[in-house]
Amino acid sequence: MKKIYVSVCVIFIGVNVLFAQTFIGGGGPINDVSTNDFPVIVSGLVPSTIDTANFGLESVCINLTHTWDADMEIRIIAPDGTSAILSSGNGGSGHDYTNTCFDNSAATNISQGGAPFTGSFIPQGQMGVVNNNQNGNGTWVLRVIDMYAQDFGTMLNWSITFGNNPASYFSMQDSNLPIVMINTNNQNIPDSPKISCDMGIIFNGVGNRNHITDPWNNYNGKIGIEVRGSSSQGFPKKSYGLQLWDSTSLPINHPILGMPSENDWCLIANYSDKSLLNNSLSYYLSRQMGWYAVRWRCVELIIDGQYMGVYLLTEKLKRDNARVNISKLNPTDTTGDQLTGGYIIKVDKTTSSSGAGWVSPFAPDTAPNGQTIYFQYDYPSDVNINVPQQNYIQAYVDSFETTLAGPNFADTSIGYAHYMNVNSFIDYFLVNELSKNVDGYRLSTFFYKDRASHGGKITMGPVWDYDISWANANYCDGSVVSGWAYQFGNVCSGDYWQIPFWWDRLMQDPVFRDKVQCRWQELSQTLLSKQFLFNYCDSMAILLNESQQRNFTVWPILGTYVWPNPSPIPTTYQGEIDELKNWIDLRWDWLNANMPGNAANCNLNGIPSATSYATTQPLAFPNPFANEINLSIFLPHEQPVKMELLNALGQVVQPIQLQQHAGGTQTIVFHPDASLPTGIYLLRITAGNNTWTEPLSKTE
């Protein structure tokens, strides 16, 4: 039985009474890769009700030893189950918390401190959420979660103090973004399995404010939710996987925020990416290049009344007619055309319970430590795929790799092109190289194969997990503007996860190199032009300008190192956007000067024949606009372009302007009515069978 000691201090100042009540808890071992709870019974609080105005929790102090501080997440849990993060993933490989107090009145956030932590710090989470008018008497728990193997420690003692200077917390009332609200009913969200919760989404339409008191009008129902991610699980701002459930915990499909109906979704935290743009930019580019990439919406998240920040609500990458649109593979599909697809394969760290898959017989080109490439079953899952299906997809990929490694690999009839969708490899290459994705090709890497009757070749993608791309990695030259991401092994040959030999081998084929060059010539004038990329960054920064301020209020990490941020670290959000644009500027120049292939083998007028897949997304700028809108658009041939302006409600406020386009890349000027009020507008562009809608904002 742990002893509890109570110290009460009363000071009289005029008619006001200031007092503090401290309760001391015991300790014990902090076991490796486990949840360790240290309770203390609080009784006799005067008053018993705790709030943020008069009396409540003021501070939590701890003494513990641990051999790797960043392995730990430390929480305080109130009697009603409300919990708040005190520190998570801080201190790197440093040791111990010695006489460390978490107090909202401190000068320094714990995330800005260093191990061994000593003194007073602002807690990383919102400690004041426990001061929610509950009865403070009862069992309080200090929870220490050891998140990674090999290191452990000891809780020596800890204390909790209540008084007249209670911790407060940040709350959001309304937003220009959709609001996602989750009630866990006092449950802790685990890594797995999913727990049942309630979720509501508030979205009143483009250009309208969303209030936390508004009805849950976009979704209102049950979900299953769990923490997702690998290395990102060590961050205090968690990412989540969620599934829409009915009352019996069975999955149900439902459209969310204009995205097609499905049951599996993700909430991506983007914690280390302080621009909040890296993932969305990558997905957007890939989709506009003509490939499926997950749809997404920027939202603000509230869990159990606690504001969690800006998130990216995305589709989960999976087989579905509106997602990776390949044939459904049933357990009975074991022969003939049905056996040939569809399959989704992943190259990644092993995260499934069984890790089912196979080792490639072809080692990476750079593998001094005997590294291998491991292919995992993603669809059908390792639980559902049967032996004939395993044998088929393994044999197909083996045949592709054998051919690619063989002497006739570039033969147009029996070479690699017989097995793979060449255009998908080219565009996947361009997205990875423009972003210089340090995880590219080797982690969070997917490819899929449909049935033979539907084409049946290996298609690279969809792109996924780009939060540490776009210069957001301080290792393996991830932030250096020069160099190729596909040659990762030349820089970091000792890393356990290496890149398949595919990309080096493909670059040995002059025809493949020329196709890469021609596709670059096409897209660098439009979708991948500097102006388009800058415009995207500026437009998203305008959209997030309000919400990012709230995000970095509760996660005060601007100017602070978060793994794996390179230096120097901008101290403002605008600084993050400027840094991203400056890096893109230099990276684009390097790629343009070093892109493989011979541009002379592309058609004249800058319109390549080998890789023109489709008309690409137009670029509308400036955004916001004042007196005119410039529309840069690539079209494969001469045709008329129709443009009209709509307000946020979808009502036409300026009728069609028709202009003839000469083909190739051309900039058209659209003149909006000068009397239009400031606000959000949609520019609708139609060319042939293609229609695009570009969101724009108008300034004074």
C-alpha cells in the first residue's frame, strides 16, 4: 500500500484566501514497451469542484530515471477519465526527469527543454482540460507509456498540486475549416485494436463558418478508432485510423466532406511538417497527373472537448471502385483470369501481425549489410490472401524482376514494358524526385496489378506518406537540393531499408530516360512549373492562416526542433511557407538541369508525344486576386476554353467568357467584375470534355 502525504499551505492576504493542496504519489518500475500507471488518492479538497477560474489543478511534479527519455509519453489522468499529455517524445537519447514540474505559468515548454529535465516547464498538452468542473476527489493516475524497446526506468515519486491558480486550456469556438469532433467516452485510444467512439463532422459549406455548437451535419455516428503510424506514434500529436461503424460495430459506408462513400478514413497529424502542406501537395500533384491518390480535406479536430489542431482527413489507401479501382479478388478466385488480379503490394516496415509476404531474390544495388527487399500483401490482406493467390502475384513480380535484371530488359516486346505500366513509373519518379522524398521507393511504397483482361501490368502508386519529403529531413541528404532520391543507397547504404534495384536499372534504358525527359518538358510548363507550385503553397497558406495559429498555440513547436527537421528552423508559419517555396525553387532548377533523357526526342512546340497522358490541371493566379485572373493551361491541340466565376454557394456571379486556345501552354486573362465583394469564389474552366474548378479568394 502506497502512503499518501498531504501538505496544505494557507496564506491570508486581505479578504482573499490563497491555498495549495499537494498530494504525493509513490513510484515503481517503468517497464519496457508497456503502460505503467502510478495512482494517488486525492481526498479532502476544499473546494471539491475543480475549474479553470477559481480552484483546480496547478502543477504535476515528477522524479524518474530512464535511459532514453524520448521513448516515453507521460500523462495525467483525472478521476473522471479525462487525460492530458505532460510530455511525449522529448529529450532524445538523454536520461531522466529530475525535480521536473509541469506548470502552465512556467516560461518554457517541455518540448523546448533538454534532458535531464529539471525545473518548471509548460506541459506539452493542455493540462487544464482536467479542470472541467469535476469533483477533484478520487484516484488520479500518472501514466508513463514506454513506446519503444530496449530502454526502461523507474518512477521515484511524483506529486500533484491544487490551488487558486488553476491551469487553463485553449478552446476553439468556430473555424473556416470543417470541424471533426470525437467523443471517446473516457477511453484511451490505443495503437490497436480500434475502440468504439462517437464522431460528428460540422461543415456548413464553402465560405461559411463552422461552430462547435452547430449540428453534426456531415457525419453523426459511431466509429472505430486507433492510433496509426510508425515513427510518428512517438509524437504527442497522434495520427488516427478510423472506420465508420453502425450500432453493432460493423463497418458502414458514408460520404465525408464531398469524398466518395467508404468506411475507412485517416486523420493525419502532420506534426513534424510545420508547413502542414507536404502530404496534400504530393497527393494533389499525383491526382492532377492522372493517377489515383487519396482525396483529402483540411480539418480541425476536437477529442473529448480538447482541441487537437489542424489535421488532414484522408481516404485510406485501399481497393475500392472510387479508390484503387482494380478488380475485387475473392477467395474462390484461384484460376484463370480471375486469379490475375487485382493485387496491391507494399514495400515498407513490417507492421502486420504476421508480416506475410516474400523476400525479393534481387538484393538492392547498394546493400553492404545484406539488406533485402521485402514485399508485403496489402490487398488481399495477409489474413485473406490464399496460397494460389500468393503464388501467382509472387511469380508475376519475380518474372518482372528477372526480366528487368536480364540482358534483354529494354526489349520493347519481351522486356520490362511487358510487365509494367511505364507511364506510372515515370510520374511516380517525378513526384518522388521533385519532393526528394527520403522515404521514397523504399518505405510507404505501393504498387498494384489489375486482372490480365483489364491491362494486368504493375502500376506504381498510389503515392503515400510524404510528411518528411519536401526538405523536411535532416538525414541522408533529405534537405539537400541536389542529388537523386532514387540513389538513396549511395548516400545511406547502411540504412536497413533500401531501394529496389528497379530504378537504377530503368535509368540504363535510353528510351525510358527520354520518356522521363519528355514528361518533364510537358509538366514543368504547367502542373510542375514553379509558378503552379508556388501558387499552391500560397493558396493553402491563405486557407490555413487562421487555423494554423490555433494549431501552433496548442503545439508550440515553431522554431523548435522536431525530428527530423533540418536547420535553420523558421520561427513563424510564414517562414515555413517561404522556406518550402525557396527550396522548391532551387530543387526545380537542379532537376531541370539534370533531368535524364534527350529533349530533342520530344515533339516540337514543347508537346511530347511519348508521355502526354491527359490535359493537366490549369493554374490560376494570383490567388488571392484583385482585378484580373491569369489562367495558365496546357492543351494538346487548339480548342475553345470557357471560364465562369461562381460564389461559395455555387451560384454563377459572372457568366461565361469564351476564348480560343492555340494548343500547348498558353496564359489566358480572365477579368472579374470589379464590383465583386471580397470572399471565396470558384473559377470553373471547361475545355472539351475536361472541367476543372479552382478555388480563389478576392481581396480589396
